[in-house]
Amino acid sequence: MGKAPFGYANKTTENGKKYIALSEPEASKMKWAFEEISKGIYASNQIRLK
């Protein structure tokens, strides 16, 4: 497993199983960005700069 994307964190369960989990406050920022992109008002590059 590689590095988790922005807004997520690599985690391991007690039995050794690996997974990714939300990592606040970055996860909230990513949710906002995707919601803005879905509105179609701004280009994704403009949202990235915000």
C-alpha cells in the first residue's frame, strides 16, 4: 500500500489489516473542493488555488 491521498491517513487494525481513514481537517477541505467542482462554476484549477 502506498501513501494515502490528501485528507486520508494510512491505518492498521489490531490483526494487521491495512486501510485508509479520513483525516480531519484535510478531509473537510477535500469535500469542499469536490462539492465546488460539482457545481461547475469554477474550473478545478481555480478551486485548487483557493
